Amino acid sequence: MEEQQKKKRIFSAIQPTGVFTLGNYIGAVSNWGKLQDEYECIYAIADLHAITVMQEPAALRKNTMNAFALMLACGMDPKRSITFVQSQNPHHAELSWVLSCSTMFGELSRMTQFKDKSQKHADNINAGLFTYPVLMAADILAYNADLVPIGADQKQHLELARNIAQRFNQRFGETFVVPDGYIPESGARLMSLQDPTKKMSKSDENANATIFILDDKDTILRKFKRAVTDSDTEVCYREGKDGINNLMSIYSVVTGKTYDEITAEFAGRGYGDFKTAVGEAVADHLEPVRTEYARLSADKAYLTECMTNGAQQAYRLTSKLLRKVYRRVGFIDRL
Ligand code: TYM
């Protein structure tokens, strides 16, 4: 009998800093679900990363529970994939320390997200914010993941994870798989609806800039109606039409239509119609997620059970590798 080929492994994570945005969903989380049959998938709620900016403890705990429920509502199936909360597997933090000793200060200084976040949180430029990408590398490398589905903004961090893995392997012998990114062609960088030159973000101060995936239909329609576009009237994808390009990429992802088809559909109809259509399509697309989230959030016992099982599975998976890493760097055997 032909030997069954081992499935490739996937790891990704999202921070529990509030309801996921349409950017999180289209850029990353909606793809996670689609990969579950073809790959061995491991998905985490990155609460360790979340504390690099100020968090109120009770709110963080609540947001972590909610983010876990939301991840399942977006299609992650704890029976087919490992779904867990990062801090519940201590190996991430342990490996992060070891890897930080194979990461250069200069490399971390070049991370654009560090520069952005230190500007935004000038009163709290803590060491965790600086070493954040090392922890992210540990998340990925601890599972020997082959592929990492992420949005474009995490590409630089993934590159760093690859460099750290290669450096460690060179120095201590083959230990880590060097992971590849899995970045969607369309929707890898959704932009703010109010300033389409800026990334759509959870923490935007302008309430109309961001679609949250639990927004109700009226809210979604209203935000799209107010989306900033340009003084032109033609719905087409072209350089300089940042707002329309952004709406087109959203509409294309949720309807499966090509840019040419979209341009044809709205020929002679103007932006108003287009914005309404994008809003309708997004709201309909997200409706099942809202319904499933409401159902799951009412079942705390189930969520806790999934979380615990997931953390135990994750811990078991990373134990062997941690043992290997400790031995390679010259520590006395782990207990
Ligand atoms: P986070 O929580 O900021 O975002 C989660 C995922 O959503 C993607 N994303 C976007 N995609 C398209 N358009 C946008 N506007 C947009 N905003 C966010 C992100 O690229 C990401 O894939 N450090 C990570 C979490 C993390 C992680 C990991 C990811 C921790 N450990 C290991 C991969 C592997 C983060 O803060 O993502």
C-alpha cells in the first residue's frame, strides 16, 4: 500500500484585543478555516502578545474568552484543528527566551511594527514590545510549522522568524523547519474606510474606519456608505483610487467576482450603488459568523473544554521540540 503522505503543518494566531476586524477576517482568519482539511492546523489566541500594550486584566481575560469563541465561530473546528490560548502552553515563552539569544538587536530595531507601536504608545515602550517578533517566531517554530497564513503586515515578522530558524539551525544543527508565509492575493491589506492610505485596524479612533465582524447589518451599511472614495465616478481598479480599490478588493473576496466583472456590474451606476452593494455583500457574508458566535458564547462550559483540550494538545506537540532545543543549546535535560 502506498504510504500516506504526512500533512503539512500550519500555525497562525490573532491577538485578543477586541472583536476581529474585517481586515483580520479577510486577510487571515477566513483562510485559516479553509485550510483545515488539507493541513494539520494549529491556531492560537495570542494573549502573551497582547500585553505588550497596556491591558486591563479583567478585560483581557474576557476578551480572550470572546476571541476564542469568535475564532470557532469563524469556522475553526476544535475536532479537526488544535485551537488554544497561547499563555496556556508555557513552551512559547520558554522557547522565546532561547530564540532571543539568536536574534540581533539591529534586526529587531528594523521592525516597522515596533516603530509604529512605539510612536503610538510612547509612554509604554517596554522590552516586550521590542522582542514581540521573537515570541512570534517561537509560536511558529515550536510547532515546526511549514506555512503561516497571515496578512501582509506580518510579513516582516515572518521573515525574521525564518532568519532566526536558519541561524539557529546553522549554529546548533537542523532543529527548526523554516516556515513559509501564506498571504492571500486579494485582501492581504485591507485599508481604513476613512483613510484608505492607512491599514484597517482595531484601534482606529474613527468609529467609521473599521468594520468589526460582529457589527450588525445597519452599522455595516452605514460605515460603507460613509467610506471615503474620490471625485471620480467610475468603479474600476486603478492607481490613485485607493478608496475604490479597497472596496473592490473587499467586494471581490466576498462575492468571488473579478475586478473586470465588478467594473462591468457598476458601469454607469456611480459610487452610491457600489457602496451599498459592498455593504450588503459583507453583511450577508458575516451573518453566519454572528449567529454562530451568539450560540457559542452562551456555552461557556463547551468553550472552556475546547480551550483546555487545545492547550493540552499544543503542549504535547511542543514538548519534544523543547527538549531537543534545550539539549542542543547545552542545558541539563528538562525535568
Ligand atoms: P493581529 O492580531 O494584529 O492580526 C491577526 C491577523 O490579521 C491580519 N490583519 C490584516 N489583514 C489584512 N488587512 C488588515 N487590515 C489586517 N489587519 C490585521 C494580520 O496580518 C494577522 O495575520 N503578531 C500577530 C499575531 C501572532 C501571530 C503569531 C501570527 C502572534 N503569533 C504567529 C502568525 C504566527 C498579530 O498581532 O496579528
